[in-house]
Amino acid sequence: MKNLVRVVAMGFAVAASASVAQAQTGVSLGLGGGAAVPTGSMADGAKTGWSSEVVARVKPAASPVGLQLDGFYNRFALEGGIDGNARMLGGTANAVLAFPMGVARPYLIGGVGVYNGKTTITGGPATDSQTKFGANGGLGLDVGIGKSASLFAEGRFHAIFKGAVDQTTLQDETAYMVPVTLGLRWSL
């Protein structure tokens, strides 16, 4: 019985400290979409496509640095008249350095991620999906619209390690893409 009382007391203590932490911490969710531009060797086989993104951000009230986790889905048409598409599905964990400047707040973002790519040719076989690691960095701007919402615009440069194959040497090389996202973020 003593152990049950201790567990319940610890549960209440954790719940109370979590609500105090949430009161002092900004938590937000967001949805966005836009264009995804393949660059480098990734542009050899894919055209500019579209992107979608879901984001969760935690920012301590007393700090300009926060954490953002995001999941994304990008889809590209294929080059050279080939009927099909390439898709990139993934998630990143990022540090966010915000500059509080009033209604419009610029920020820097960067981190690491996991990227899963697959190419499908219409009427032909799909390639096996491949999961690779990568890094990203960029900048964005939050524009407040009311008490608990903001519009955001963000551009990032993603480097996907061993995410492409050089057409001449057939060696793995880094693939690059630049999604430009517009979206809505709201505070919880």
C-alpha cells in the first residue's frame, strides 16, 4: 500500500511540474506546404515539385533557442519525359534560434533528419524505398495574427547523405533539395 501511495504521489508531482513547465514554455503546432526544388545531382532526375509539412515547436519562455520537430512529404515529377514521380518522406529534429522583434519574428533553423526516398515509373516497377540520414538549415519568418496564431514562411537547404547516384560514376553522393514552405502555426 505504501508503494501505491508513493507512485500516486510521484504521478501528481510529475503532472504538477509538467503544467508549471508548460505555463513557462511556448508549445505550438503548425501545418504548411509549398514548393520543393531539387538541386545538384537530385535535379538530374527530378523536377521542382510540391511539399507538405507538419511541425511541433517547444520554446522555453526565457530562451531564444527552442526545438522543432517536423515531418514532411515531398513529391517530384521525373525529368526526361519519364512518366512517374519521386517522393521524399521524412522527419527532422531542429534547433530554432528566434529573434523576438514584434509582430514579425525572424528565426534560424537547423538540425538532423531521416529521409526515405522512392521513385515510381508509371507502368513500371517502383524502386525500393531507401532510408538515409541528412542535415538541414535555413531561415524563416513568423508573422503574428492574433493572440495564439502566426503565419510562417520558411526556406531550408536539405543535404541527404548518399541520397543520390552520380550518373557518370554510379557512386553514391549527397542529394540536395530546397523546400520553400508557407503555413500556419498556432499555440497550445
